[in-house]
Amino acid sequence: MRKGITTLLFLLVALTLVNAQVTQNATHLVPTGKGWGVESQDPGSDSLLQVITGNGINYHGGPVMHGQQNVYFIWYGNWTNGSHASDSQTSVNLLSALFSSTGLNGSPYYRINTTYGDNSANVSGNVVLINSTTDNYSQGTRLSDSKVKSIVSSAISSARLPKDANALYFVLTSSDVSESSGFCTQYCGWHTHATISGSDIKYAFIGNPDRCPSACEAQTTSPNGDSGADGMASVMTHEAEETVTDPDLNAWYDSSGAEDADKCAWKFGPTSKASNGAKYNQTLAGYHWLIQMEWENSRGGGCDQVLGGTFYTN
């Protein structure tokens, strides 16, 4: 996922990416998990349209995730006393609360996912954090996509986290960690899947946006007084939605390769104001959050804040 950037440099980068998408054959663009589409290697992949059509997003035959979506956190780097205030236990507590049983789980917001399914069943709308672990810079402070996979593989092979094919593993990096494939310049987070320990494991990279607030934070004064964690919350919900509806990058996306959350990237709808002046649009687990909307696959399709709610364009 990417955010419109206030700086001229990043705006030029974003426009370049948009132009690259426009010049490709939109009929067969498929998602990368990073917020843009690429040319499909299978020109016939769109022939599997089934389940539901006509809502601005289509089904391409792959599986969705059924039942409760389990979540595991890998706190990578320094989450105790790092270089920014958000590199702290406060952030750990906030994001753990968001993915607790009283947070996103079964909420009217996360139940937007129930409008997506495959030939077996629809998504449940239930998501719960099961366990967390830490990783003290095992792959250094400059990660590549392959190193992110290694972090997940190590957590599973060492039994610090269980092997769970019906789960999403988040690699959450402190603000001193970079990702060489485009964190802060082309995306704020991404999701993918890979065969790890013999199973199809779904995982996501989420960097601390305090590393690049103008690129990955919607506001620097945040509802919980922790702009890094609050910025991560919006990116994490975005990637969780895309993972549950498109875990293997072959289920739900539109003709440009945009997944359900990509279609509403950096759109929040109406907001309220917290006591510190920060904007928010969701209240979950006893906290206020400013979280991007998701595309609802019904009623013609649109971005909304809750299942069955009003569609908004910004």
C-alpha cells in the first residue's frame, strides 16, 4: 500500500508508478501485495470469474481465508527504547489491543471482509492475535524481501511461533530498520505468501512510519498520542484485509491489480476529533483509531467504514 506524499519528490515517484500501471494491459494485471498490479504470466487467469461480480472487484479462483484469522506478531528491532518514542512498549500494547478479541475481531468495520468468499465459504470477519515474539536484529537493520521471509521462517522453525497456515504473521520493524524494496518511497507495508516449513504461510511487512511520517502517517498528532503506532494500525488493518481476501494473490482484485483495501487506500470517510485534536473514525478495544476504509463487495461496491454503511469517496 502507498500513501499520497506531500513532498514533491515522492509525488513524482507515485505518478511514475501510476503511469506504469496505465501503460500495461489492464485486462491481466494481478496484485503484487504492495499496492500495484503487474502483468499476469497467465493470460487466461481472468477466465475463473465466479462467486460475485459487478461490484468493482472480481474473483479470480483462488482461496480466501476461512474461519477465524489468527495473527502473530514478530517485533523486529528495538521496541523498548528505540530512536523514536514509538519504539516502545506503549506501541506494543496499543497494537496488541487493536488485534485482541475486543478490537477488530467481529467489529462492523472488519466484517466488511464477509462480503468476500470463494467456492467453499465466505470470510468470517473474525481476527485475533494469538501470540507474539521478538527478533533482535537477526537480519540487520537493512532488510530485503527475502530477509523478511527469513525472519518469519526463523520464528516458526525455532518454535517461537507455531506453524499456522490459517494465519497472518506480521513482521513489525522499529524505526531504525529499512526495507530495500521500497519502504517509505513506494509502500508503507505489504503482504505475500510463501512455502515455509512445508506449509503455505501468509505474512506481511509493516515498518514503523515514524521513519517517514510524511509518507506513511496520515497525521502526526494521533488519537493515542503515539503517531508511529497509530500510523502502523492503519497499514496493518489494510494488509490484514488484503491477506484474508487474497492470501495467495489470486483471489480478489480488480482489473488494475488493486486488492480490496488498495481500492480505498488513504481514504478515511467522515472523522471525529479526539481531545488532543487528532482525527479518528473507529473506536475499538477502548481506543480511537484513524483507519483506512475498505472496499465492500456488495451494493455495487464502495469504500465504507462499517459493513452496510454509507459509501464515501475520500
